Amino acid sequence: MCAEKISPEEVYAWIRRHVPSTRVVEPPVRRYPTPIFANERLFGVPVYIYGKGLAGNYLRHSYYDVTPTERVWQIECGYPTIYGQVDGALYPIFANGFPTIFLYTIDLDRFEAFYGDNLFAVEIVEAKESQILNLDRVTQLKDSVLVIDKYDLLSQKTPRKLPSNVKALLSKLATSTFLTEEERQTVDRILALDAGALLPTDITDQLIEKNEIIEAQNRAIWEYQRRISDYETMVNVVRAENTKYYELLSEYGHGFSRMGVELSNMQKEIIRLRDELEISMREASSLEEAKNRLADSISLVEGLLETLNKLMATAKSTSESITETSQKFVEVTRKAKEVDFKEVLAALGEREKKVEGKKTEGAAAEKK
């Protein structure tokens, strides 16, 4: 898919919107040909160029402005033929811009359709609008031929006058005795006409040829001017691009400077983080030592817990023994209550007697 064609004016409008700068110089506004459809009152009219001949029949035209008050017509000329269809047959009713006999011999109501042939241009005539002599009369259907004075051959409204020195020379020749009677009569006729006759054919042909050369050169100049305008447009676009590039480079330079400052700050931050990392590593080493100490403490605590568990087991067994002893004591106490108190007293008396006897024997033994 081809890209849509963009005019230079659109390019400069885009540059004005996105790259505002005083360096951008807009080119002068170009005037383009304005296409016009075929004029129905001119279609098929023969176009006659004075001094050159018939250029063809009018097909269509376009124009472009050369000055605020003057424009140039580009007339496409060809040799169209209009056919009318009657009962399936085609009859030429217009040929070379003129009606044929069929237009008058066949009733217009019998024509079923109309067709055009040879509607392509064979020659393009460029002429100023002021050089079209009878444009109004042709559009008013008063004239049947469009006459164009392309080479300004009819622009001389008054006959040309002989230069004064040439007229003086011819006067002397008329009074000279070296001329024959016939030559003297010719000089007299020229002086009488005073160069009021039309230009000779050879001079007209030379004038037409020179005008054609000038037209070709003007066309080449116009083409060169168009190319120069295109090149100027390209140069202006390149200038605008360079301006944008300069602005971008300036922005990039500021950005690089800002990035340099940020990089310096980042380096300082990295140095600070490195110092903090060293401190953290030292703290980590201290924490490792504390961890080892904590592990030893945990081992010691575990040993203490094991000893405590053993002590708790011993205390548990002692408690059980105490409980059992208390139970036995309670049992003994309960049984002692059942013993007769007198028996207890008798038994206690006998025990005291035995104790006193042992003490007496002991005292006698000490005396001996």
C-alpha cells in the first residue's frame, strides 16, 4: 500500500506545530493548476491558433494563475466524434466539431443513446485568457471557431511606422538618378504606405518560431523554478530537522549532565552502603559469636534441665515415699488407738524398770 502524498504546506504546518522555531522559513505559496470539467458551450469547438493553424477541437481545460489579474488556460484539444444510436446502428452526428448530415436527416426522438469517441487529447494549447480573442462570442454561440492569438500577432492595433532614418534614406533614393523608374515607383509606394502593410509571411513565421522557442524556454524555466522550489522545500525541511536535532542534542547534553550528577550521587551512596555493609559484617561476626555463646548456654540449660528432671524424678519418688510413710504412720496410729491403754502402761512400766536396772548396774560398775 503506497503512502498518501503530502504537500509541502502540510509538512511545514506539522513542523510549526511540533517544532516551533524562528529558524524555519516557509517557502512562497505555490499556485497549482485548477482542473475544470469540459465546458458544454465549448466542447467540440475548433481551436484555431492565429499564425499556426488548427490545433484540434476543444475537449476540456484547466488554468493556473500567473498574476493576480491574469491566468493561463491549458486547453486539451483532440478530434472527438459523437455517435447517435438508432435501431442498434451508430450514426456520426458530430465530427471534428461540426454537425454531419445525419443530424438533420434523422429525427432527434429516434436516437436511443449517444456515444463519444476519440475523447483523448492530442495537443495541449497554453495561452493567456486575454489572448483568447472571441471567448465570449463562442460561449454565447455566436462564433463556431475559437480564435487564439497565442503569439500576439494581432495585438498591433495600428500599422507599424518606418524609422525616421529609414524614411529619410528612402526619400533620398526616390530623388536619386541611379534608380530605374520601376524602382522609384516601388520606393514611392513604400513611402506612401509608411509601413502600414501587414507583416510579411516570412517575418510572421520567424516570429512564430521565436515565440515557440520562448515558450519552450519559459516552460523549461518554469520547470527549473519548480525544481528549485522543491529543492528549497527540501532544504527548509532539512533545516527544520537540523534545528530539531540541535534541540535534541541540547536536551541530551543537559540529560547527560544530569545523569553525571546522579551517577556521582549514586557512587557516594554506594560508598556509604559499602561502609554500612562492613559495619553489618562486623555486627554479623559479633552476632555469630553471640550465637555460639547462646548455643553453649542452650547446651548448659539443657544439662540443667536434664538434672532438674532427675531432681524432679527424685523428688517425685521421695514424695511418693513420704506419702507411703504417712499412710503407714496413719495406719500405725490407727492401730495404736486400738491397743488397750493399760497394756501400754504396763509395758511402759516394765520398760522403765529395765532401764533403771541397767542404770543401777552401770553405776555399781563405775564405783568398782
